[in-house]
Amino acid sequence: MAVRDGARILIDGTMARGGGGFTYLVNIVPRIARLAPDERFLLLVRNERLASSIPHAPNLTLELLPEAGPTARLWFTASEAARIAQGWEADLYFSAGECAPLGGAFPRIASFRNPVVFRPPDPDAPHRERLRLRTLRALAGLSARRCDRIMFVSEDSAAWIGDAVGLAPERRTVVHHGIDPARWRAARGRDPVHPWPYILSVGSVYRYKNFVRLIEAYAAMAQRSPDLELPDLVIIGDDQDPEYLRKMHEARAATGKLAGHIHLRGEVPYAEVPAWYAGAELFAFPSSLETFGHPLLEAMAAEVPVVAADIPVFREIAADAAIYADPADVEAMGCALLSGLSDRAGRETLVKRGRERVRHFGWDRTARLLLGLFADVLDERAVARTSWRASEALPEERARRVA
């Protein structure tokens, strides 16, 4: 699928560390490179593990930039990014994060994926974190004004984030994430990664992931059903909030004897994640805030029954293929977990619905929609340039006619 013959597209992945940003880039970049072989792509990243996870392609150049602190990242957005794009003669700049270059004449698109940037900072968060989020939101607002289009990964986030930054509806584009079901189903039947049955939850450690309440709901479920053959609770994901991780460990310790059944595994290699889904009895996704929630697709593709927080974006993605519970209600969440474990017929129905649901999502479809967005923006810029040149020529043409 051609964007424009020989177009040079710079992809800024410098904000991706782990979690959804990592998942997105390792899946989308190889596909757009394959689907648009006549275009050239330059991918900028700062994460060595991410860089090593992107397969080689003849039309893809990967540049690993040094790790940078908040000040250096601000300077990159304000100045360095535009210099790199102009030096490489980029026809289009696509940021896989909330910030795009403020300078330069090239067309640009940013992907607004991080929900925390667009919510008021948690008053309990450290001062430095609150300052960081305010700065990111200010930069995102500036980027929204400079970008030709803002890409969102769900209709829900396009609505509330678009409104939060005052973005006109015609400049919002929704491109859902995708999934490769075969990869997740193939992991079933392998040697178990955990010695006992378990409930799985996956996600980078942030406050809005709501893992503390999940641990409390697990304990509530155990108290409600003392005769239940209790599976373990396994939470995997990289640490992005040490203070919240400390609270998770405190919540675990507060469960007393149950603590031995609760495993905070931390980050695991991306290649091993399917095996964790494959061995799970149930998948729990308690987040109170998301723009998409890719683990929902992973769990459905792996044919694991899902219990999810009852928030609009999860209804958009999973539809009727999940049991929903109020993410603020520990007892309700505990009841949902119990239902997901004990209702055999309900479990089979959830798996069947999940199998059908993931057919609506696919990484190749996502890649084609993204390439279509690139083409639209380049075409719009070309039309605008043609119109401008024509309007500039009018006075000269009128003068010739008068003469």
C-alpha cells in the first residue's frame, strides 16, 4: 500500500519505554514497512530493548538515541526533533506519543495515547511527577495546535481527550490497536510458567491501573468463598511508579496468609507474555482509566475469560466478551472474579465471544489505516500548497491581462 512513492516518514518512538507504547511499536512498525515497501521509514527510539525487538527491514532505519531526562526530552521536542526531521528530509513526522516538534514546515501527526497526561494530576503523587504531567499536557496542547491530525486509539479517547485540548472534530482520527490471535493461541499447551492455577493481570505499574484494589478484591473473594480452591494472583508489568508499587506490596502484606498466593512479578520479556496468558484461569483488568487497553485483546485472543473494569473504553473494545465491575468497588470486583472462576458455562460463553470479538481487530488492518492516514495528510498538504501557489499567481495573471 503506497503512501506516496518514495515518501520519507519519520516515526518518533522516543517516549515509549514499556507497556502499550512498546507493544504498539513492535507490532506496527514492521507491518507498515512491509505494506509500504517503496516508502522510507526512520524510527527514533531511546529504549535498547525496544530497538532490539524491531526486526530489520530494507526500507527501515532505526536510530537508538541516548536515554534522556525530562529537561533533555523537552529540548528534543522544542528543537532537536525538527532538526533531525529536516536533516533527514522527512516528508511526514509521526509521533507515537503526545508531543510533536514545535518547529519545522513538514506535516506532522501525533498519537494521543497516555490518558494520565490529560487528567488533573493525582494530588497524592510526588511534586516532581505532578510537574512532569503538567508540562507534558502543555506540550501536548501545543502539539495539537501544530499537528495536521491527532490520532486516537479509541472513539472514547478521541471524544474526551479531543475535547480536553480543544481539538476540532475534523482533526481527530481513530485507529484502533490490533492483535495477532494466532500468536496468542499458539502459546496454549506449552509448559506452564507458574506451578499453580492463577488469575493474571498485565500492565505497567501506574496508579490508574488500580492494582491495589485488585489485590483487595482478591482478598474479598477469598473471604466470601472460604471453600474455593483459590488460584494465585499474578500481576506482571514494568514499574513506572515506585510509590504505587510500594502500596501494592503493602496491600499484599495486609492480606496476611493470602500474601503467599499473590505474586508481583514485575516486568517479563515481551516474548514470554503469551505463555503467561496461556496458563491463566482468568484475566483481570481493573484499570480506572485507559485510552484502549491492549491486554483485553491479548486475553481474548489467548481464549482466557475476562473480568474488566466497567469503563466506557473497555465496553468499546470488549463489548459483551467480559464480566464488568465498578473499578472503585472492591466487593463488586471480588464478586466478578468469583463469577469468572466458578461459572463454567459463563466462562465458555466469554471465551467464545472473545474469539469473535478479536476478529474486529488486526495489526494488518491497523497498519493499513495508519498508512491511509499518512497518505491523507500528505495529500491535504499537497492540495494546500497547490492552492496557495495558485492564489499567489493570481495578481500577476491579472496584471498581464490588464497590460
